[in-house]
Amino acid sequence: MSTPTGPRIVTRCMSRCSGQQLFTEDKLPTSLGKEAVAGKRERTKPLRRQRKVKLEMAYESLDRGGDVDDDDSTPKKPKWEPPNWRLQLENIREMRKSKDAPVDHMGAEQCYDQNAPPEVMRYQVLLSLMLSSQTKDQVTAAAMRRLRDRGLTLDSILEMDDSTLGELIYPVGFWRSKVKYIKQTSKILKQQYGGDIPATVAELVALPGVGPKMAHLAMAIAWGEVSGIAVDTHVHRIANRLKWIKKESKYPEETRAALEDWLPRQLWKEINWLLVGFGQQTCLPVNPRCGDCLNRGLCPAAQRP
């Protein structure tokens, strides 16, 4: 029997699925009845705060593990990636191999009691991340030591008065606000999560005082799951300097989305640790030490007059 040599036509059935179906039913307004849920989605007006909606959708997709299309019959457009990024990354790895930056000894991975019960350990991880915002690692680590010396558990924080908690975490940045956020979050964890922390990014960022960077780090450190790239001020700054994003970004969340669009997923956890330490020691916010950097001939920012 002869084998047909003509062009092969491949057809695919496209599902009629709107982006709104990414939301679970409990996120729809309670005033909507079953008829509205089932048959009138196409008439729903777009939400005004589109940026927040997009982020929530992204979080839910990550929490579900993401959907991967394994149909090789559809040609995939090559993703954009910055030139020389692999060489730049290897150079940063070389500069970070000594592991002597503040994040290596006083970051969130070093601040919790590794002998504590799992739920206590996870709570301590989340607390250290909440304290770390706008605060140097040295100050965060010292505050965590003082809290742990008092027996740091969710119940001990709930029993502690605000003034004592403030004295223990001072002088972390915005310590007064953090006292309020820690107490509010601890009550929610006690009432809604049985004293543990949530296991999804969407639930973590809904807690008072918890942002996307903290949520992704909490998922990686406390739950051992890489949910996304944790972008802090160092990662945000360096990604823009190296032109690892197509267009200059103003906010860390924009940088996160841009990096996740092309950076291989197996590098998502490592990239935060690498760039934070690199930013603490070499690629400083002011007066970066370009003369000591192995990427000085590859970095667009270093080439500027």
C-alpha cells in the first residue's frame, strides 16, 4: 500500500471558554442567581480594576499547577528572550558562589526554628517575610531572634499585647503597621486555617500585610512549591539593568510577569536568591560596583556614558 504524500490537514476543536471561568463560583457576587451564572456570563460588564483581575487569574492558574498544551500539531511561536542572558546568569552564579551576602545568613530561610512543628515553622516563615518588607536582613533577623526567644508561635503572638510586640520587632521598617498586620493575620490563621498558613498564593496575598513577593517565597520555603518568581527591589532593579524584560517596568509585579514569560521555570526559585545577594554586594542601588562585576562588558546599564 502506498503512503499518501500530500499535505496533512490538522484540525483542532477550540473550546468556547472565557477568561471569566477561571474564577471559582464563590468569587462571583452573591446576588447572582444560577441563571446568571449559567447563561449570562457574556453580558457581564468588564471589571474596572483590570490589573487586579489579571493578577488573581494568574495566581489561580499557578495554584492549580497550570495547564500545559502537549499537542505538538500546533506550531508554537518562539518566545522572546534577552541576548546573552545565559552567560550573564553564569557570571552571576560565579560571583555568588561564596554565599556570603546578608541574604545567605539572615534571609527568611534562616530565621525560623527548623526543629519546630511544621505548622509553627511555616508561621515563623510567614512572619519573617512580613517583617522583611522595607527592612534590611540584619534587622529582620534580629527581630526574629527576639521573638523566638519569647517562644514564637501563633498563640503567643495572639496573647501578646501590641506594645510588647512593637518593642520586640522595632526597628523594622513600618513597625507600627506591622504590629497591626501581624495581629490581624494571626487571627485569620487561627480562625480560618486551624493555626497554619494558606497553601496557595491567592489566599496568602489576601492576608493583611502579605504581598506577592512574600507569598511566592512562603510557598517555596514553607510549602516547598515554586509558584512564581519572588521579585523584590533587588530583582526588580537588576532585571531592568540587564534588560531581562522587553520594556522597562515600573513595578515589581510587572517585572515578575515579564520574567515568568520567558525564564525557564526550573530557574524561578534560584533567580531570587542569586539576584538578591548580587544586589546586596555588587549591583547596588546607588554606585553599583561595575568594576568588580563579571558582566560589565555584557550589561547595558554599565555601557551607558
